[in-house]
Amino acid sequence: MSTTILVPIDRSTQSTAGLVYTLVSFPDATITAIHVTDTNHDAYATVGSPESSEERIAQAGERLLEQATEIASEYGRELETVLETGVPHRTIVEYTVEHDIDHVVMGSHGQSPIVRPFLGHVSEAVVRRAPVSTTIVPEGQSELLERELPGRILVPVDGSDQSLAALEYAASQFPEGRITIFHAVALPFEYDVDAIDGTYAAQIVDDLTEQGDSILEAADETIEDDDLAVETDLTYGEPSRSIVDYAADNGFDQIIMGSHGRSLPARLITGSVAETVSRRSTIPVTLIRGRPSGSA
């Protein structure tokens, strides 16, 4: 059965990059580009225009979808296009449910340089509310095209079913990618690990390191394809910051991770590690919900 992917389109270069990411990464998927006009915020009408504001907004949305179709044709692909009116994030999530969408890919952008490190309101709301896996593309089309996709893929794991689902997804969807399984050891104190020696803290570090190594080993054993290029690595630090920094410092092309890990209370209080990574990452982040039934 063909995978169905929904790609929200707006006037940003990030949404175009999201479409290009989809076209490159999912060659066999059925892709629907959706534009949601928000009549409360979109304003195209001018004084004295014979057309109503709603008509001009609809025409602008149609032009965006036509441009998306043209981009798809450059990749030898066809798109289904949908123009909707409503609250964007709510409409996107509702469409995902009503049309049995398997995956959502969307660009992210803030409303000003002050909020640029965070997801735009719409993409953040979709990440939190969509019942399916999502990919967030935070860079423009020109930056994305400089990447080798699927390229180097960072898969953070914490031993949870969600993180193993992400690893299964990466291995099945991108067998030609180069996967690094990564674990960040969160220490209960702020010491430089290399400076700890012969103390109670050192025993804690040793125990957590052993636990982390076991998590990496168990994850590595789930990879059944001997032809896959897979590495493992472990570091110390707060997980979300460690994941983002490690990916940036080591030239990864994308991150694939579970939508949440083991700690439900932490997720409710501070937001999950996955959501934080998707806010801060400068490369595409895919958040997987549940174990995939097959490649997407």
C-alpha cells in the first residue's frame, strides 16, 4: 500500500524545502500539498479592488499550489493539491485524520528573528497534535539542496520503544543512508566527566555509562541488514542539547528520533526531548510515533 504524505505549503522558502525533501526522500509515496488560508490573518485585498478579500486570498493560495506542482514536475512527480480555509494547524491535523495520512512534512519558521530558534506557531502545533509521524525542515530550499539526502542520519536512542521505532524507520526507509545510533548520558550533577576520579560521582558515571552502552548495543542488534552503514556513539550531557550540538558539530544531514521517550512527567512539565530538538535543530528532524509497519 502506498504511503500518503501531507506537505503544508505557505509563502516561506522552508515550506518549499519541505516539499523538496519529500520528493527526494519518498520516491514512491502519494504526496498531497495543502495550503490553508487563514482569513483572520491573510490580507491581499486592496482598497477599490473589484475582488473580495476572500477571492484574492484563494487566488494567492492557488498560485502557491501551482508552484508546488511545478516543483514536483521538475522531479518527475505528480502532486495532489488541496486548498482549505480555516485555522491552519487545526485544519492540517483534521485533514491528516480524515484522509488517513501516514506522515506530515512541513517547513518551520518563526515570525521574527527573535523567535527564529523556535518552530513557527503552525508547525509546532502540528508536531504536538498530529497523530502521525512528522518531519520538520527548518532550512530553506537552497540550503537543503546542498545536503546529500538521505546522507548522514543521527538516530538518538534511550531504550524506549519510540526510539527503537525511529531506528527501524531509518533503517527501512533509508537503507542507503549512513546511520549513527547515539545516546546522551544525562548526569545528575554538573561535573566535567574527565575530571572525575575515585569518587562516588565516578561510580555514578560508570554505572550510567554502562547502561548507555547497553542501550546502544541493544539498539544496534535490532539492525538486521548487514549492508547498512551503522555506527554508535555515546556522550555526556543534557539530551536535547547534546543531540542538536552533536548533529551540528559532526555534519549530519538529518535527525530521526522517537516522538517521546521514557519520561512522561518530564514531557508534561518541560516538553519532550524530541520537541525541544525539533525547535532547535538547524537540519531536518523526523519524529516517529510508534513502530512502523513498513517503510514509509
